[in-house]
Amino acid sequence: MLSMQMSHGDEPATALPGAIRGRLVLVTDAATPGVDELVADLRQARFMVRCIDLAGVESTLSLTPPDVLLLHAMAVRADMLTLIRQLRRSPDWANLSVVVVAAPDMDCMRGPAMVAGASHWFVEPVDTAGLISVLTQCTLMNRLQSLPVAAPARPSIEHLDALIDTGLRLAMERDRAKLLRHLLTSGQKLLNCDGGTMYMVTDNDSLRFEMRTLDDALPSLEIPLRNPATGQPNESYVSVFTAVRNRSIVIDNVYAETRFDLSGTRAFDAKSGYRTVSMLAVPISPRGGQAVGVLQFFNALDRHTGEVVPFDARMVQLVEALAAQAAVALDNIALVQSQKELMESLIRLLATAIDAKSPYTGRHCERVPELAMMLAQAACDAQDGPLADFRFANEAEWQEFRIGAWLHDCGKVTTPEYVIDKATKLETIYNRIHEVRMRFEVLWRDLEIEELRARVAHALTPEQVASFATRRQALQDDFAFIAQCNVGGETMQSKDLERLHRLSQSTWVRHFDDRLGLSAAELARRRDDPVTLPAVEHLLADKPHDVIARPAEEALDPAFGFRMTVPQHLYNYGELHNLCVPRGTLTAEERYKINEHMVHTIMMLERMPFPKELRRVPEYAGTHHERMDGKGYPRGLHASELTVPSRIMAVADVFEALTASDRPYKKAKTLSEALTVLQGMAGDHIDPHVFNLFLSSGVFMAFAHKHLSPDQIDVMDGRAFMVQVTEGEPVHATH
């Protein structure tokens, strides 16, 4: 009988009219929240429910035996495990189904409760339909077991049911640690034993202590599978023998065992006062496969008396089947994990290749994901403000964002290097200013020849000498001006454009065929050029063959929703066309070619068969050039269409680009300069809430200390750069 002193509760056992599904005893107290609603739902489902406190358990079970005992764990938190163990040790209630309803913070007690003998565990808020289904099943099982003709089959039905339930849970579990814990505790429950230990085979050809049913510290030593001296298996150890031979070992009496070295077990007993009698070792291996681990259990207990007994052969077979199921599940988890690791390594490989492709991108593809993850973590940690509701709910959503961040510039693999690296206006594969300079050399020599011929004909007057000197100086000045225009800058003045057009009208004479030594593609573009020699050429020219037509397949696919202005031509290499670029070095065609990397990023990623949990990767990778005011690219999305992760990517991308010190085409900005630029962009370009979080969370400083040089860090407190945000401005926190 139960040793607790318990008094009878006075709550009437009632149910709604109709056929009674079953009789329940609910152990709770009036102060526990949600009890009334739970009881009402159960009675609505036609269960007769009797509510009692902890003190009334013994008398109630004796007078009116229920079909199921329902424990409201919040009310009996301290005594729950003791109560379950006492029920299991009582011959009268050893087979009574015990269903636990627990609070979310009690998950750590789930394993011990199941080991103690709980039948099912529910976490509040309870799925009422699921609870009613389980209670109905337990009621039916209780009534079947009460029939005399069914008595011999009771253990088989119960244990097979437990095996099926455990097998289903193992098949659905994706967390390796939880799967192993469930395997160990389920094996202990099936065998009704004191405890167990799990070993896993390592890459070092040894067995490592993985976990125990007791939450004590695990030994750090590993057991070699083979003797280092002889290379033979260490079969004197039970666990090693089981792993190597892939065979279960049952030991009825540890102290009478002579096949194996059990000195460690006996030494533990002598030190702790515990006495190990029976032992079972089961390999964790799929049928016909190699063992990946070993389950070792000790001291099977009689279900009625609690005495230590040998392990039941029928239960051993069930645990072997359970271990085989777990091995398959472990193999599946390992396969999925290896595929994830392979995919992420390939993604990082691509990003690294893009960074290595051009010194002008430095380590941008590597640093942006790092900064984005830091800022996303700060957003998830926010407890108040507009971003308080944003969260990545699980590791899969973090992985989705991480992959999107690593792939944010994957489309640059299609962008020609000479366009990304274009440092001067006349640069293509090489800097064509040298061609222009050579023409000036020709004009210089033409001028010298003209002067020498004049001297041969007659003595030059002082006016003629001065004229030749002036013309020579003009050539020097004109080339210096063109060379300066080639470098590019903030803006081109209208007078400079006029001078370029005027200089382009200067001519020189070509005596050689400019089609010799060309490729077939180049010749095709020049098929309409005149072939008369000598030919008069302009100093700067935009020739028909400088224009590269845009192929039809380069047109934007309307299915992707791109909203970008596409230049008429693919490229225009015209010298005057390039030198007249009003700002920077890129023509409209080349600027589009660089921006087009976002088009290719989205097209490549949206055509990939990402699994459901990675479906947002194209979104996260393809929106960091969108703007809050809808003027970004490639889709011209507005603020209402941009999720928080997309806004985080935009801030990370801009800040890294501004502060990077490994770009040969620009000087890295100091922290204050970069934050001033971002401050000016907040609102129209980037999300002001995300920018303020970037500052208030200290993410900008953490990133700066890791990646910026000390002379760039001229700000320690970012609050001075925070922007005022219009009250009530929405933040779309979907992710």
C-alpha cells in the first residue's frame, strides 16, 4: 500500500448526461490556474472526473478505482515523482495509467517522470483533443486488462504499445541529443530497471560515454575498441564486445560473471555502496549494420515486488528492436546534418570565390553575413520598441537567414571583372588612355615633321617658331585634360564636356588596316567600316563597332517582377561616350550590368529547389538593394513589402561597404563618417528602426573592434547618430 498519509477529497465525481467514457481522478488543488476549464472540457467529453488533493489519493483509489489517474503537475510539483514511484511499487496500482499535465518550465522533469512510470506527458496549454484521445485509449486498455481471459497477454499489449509509441517518436525526432535521451529512458522504462548508460562509437575507434539516466558527470575517458599493442578487439569489456560483435549480452549476476572484466563495476559498487546484480548490453545498430553505439542497463526490477531480477528475454528483444529503430533514426539525422553541412560549405565556397574574384570586393561576402547575424540577434533580443515582436523561432529560421546572407551577392559570379574593377572611364580589359596618348604622340610627331619641313624650305620667322611652340604645349595640355577626365570624379562640368567634344574633332591619319589580327566577332562588328587607306581618324571617336547590341535573351523575365530601366545596348565602348560619363567611371550600360547581379541572384535562387524551411533564402539574399521609399532595385519594393531580415541585410551591406579597408579604389571611411552617411540614408533608404538598433545594441562597435583598423574607430557612443522616427511608423516583423 502507499506509505503517504492521504485524506479523501470532497469534490463530486460528475459528468454530462450520456454514456460515460471513463472514470478519472484528477490530483490538483483549487489554487492551480486552468483547473476549472480542464475539468469542464473533460466532463463535456463525458468523462466522470473526481478532483482530489494529494492527501486524498490513497483513499480515493481504494474506494472508487479510476480508469486513469490525471496529475496536474503544477499542484504536486514537489511530490510528483514520489507519488508515481509509489504507485508503480504497489501491486494494486502498478498498471494504472498515469497521465501528467505539466507547465512548460517543467520539461526537465519529463524524463524522470517517464522513467518513474508516467504513461503520458502533456504540456500546457493542453491540446484537449489529444488529451481526450489518450485518456480514451488508457481507459480502454485498463478495462481490457481487467478481463480475466486477457490477463496472460497484458504485458505484451502494454509493451508493444510502448514500443510502437517510442518508435514513432524516434522517427519524428530531429534533435540528436533528444533522440538519444529518449532512447535511453524508453529502454529503461521497457526493462523496468534501475538505470542505464549509453556509449557511442567515435572516429577514433573507441567508445565514448554519451549519457546516463542519472544526471551526473560523465567520465572523460574513452574505451578503445582494440588493444593498441596487438590490434585485437578488447572483448574483455562487455560494452566493447557488444559493439564489435554486434550482439546483445545478458548477465544475470555480475559477481558470478567470468566471461568479462567487470572490475570497474565492482569497484564502483564498493565505492558508492550500490550493488549491481543484473546487466544488459544492447548494440545500437540497424539490422545487419555496424554498431554505432551501445546501451548498457543494470538491475532489472520485478514490477510487483521491486526486487532485482534477471532481465526478461522478451523485453530484451523489444529493446533490441528499439535500438535498431534508433540506429536508423540516428543515421537519418546524420545524413540530413551532413547534407546541411555540405550545402553550407558549398555556399561559403561560392561566396569566397566571388570575394577572391576581384580585389574590389575584398571580403565583402564573408563580412556581411557576420554583421547581419549580429544585428539579427540584437533584433531577436529586443524586449521593447518597434522590433520587440521580431523573432527567429528556431534554428531552421536562423539557418535560412544565414544562407540568404551568404548568398546575397551570388549573382556577381556573372558580372565581368573589368566592369566591377573599372577604375577609369576608358578602362575595359585594359586602360585605353594609352591608345589616346599614342594618338597625341602621332600628332606631336606630325607637328615636328611639319616644323622641320618648314625649316628646310626657309628660315622660320619668330612668329612661326612661337606658333609651333604654342601648338606643342596645347597638345600637352589637351592630353593632360583628357587623362584627368579619364580618372573620373564627383561631377563633370558642362564646359569640360564641351571641351571634350571640341577636342574629339581633331584628326590624325591612319595608314594601316585596323581590321588585321581581329577575332571573328570583332570583324563582324566592323563589316560596314570603310577600308580606304590612308584614313582620317578623329582624336576621340564613338564608332558603330563600339556599340554591343543587347541580345534578346538579356531581356528581363516579367515572371520575376523586376522593375528596372534597361539600357538599349549591352555595352557602349565609345571613347567619347565613356569620357563624358558625368559622375564616376561607369556608363549607364555598365552601371546596369553591376546592378544586374541582383537580377541574377534572384533568378538563380528562385529557380533552386529549396526545401520548405529555406523558402525565404531568395528573399533575404535578393532585397538588400531595395529602399524604404521604393526607389531601390531590382523590384522597386516599398517599406510595406520589406521584412525585418531584408532591412537588416540592407544596413549590414551598406555599413560593410563604407568601412571596408581592403578596397583598392577608395579610402575606408572612419566610423563617424560611415555612421553619418547611414544617418542621412535612414528613412528613405534604410529602416530607421533597424539603424537605431544597430547603434543602441552596440553591434556597430563589436563589428568595428573586430574588422576596422584602430585609426578608423573615432566614435565610442553611437547614440549621437540615432534618428528621430515618426511615431506610429509601422515595422513589418514577418520573417
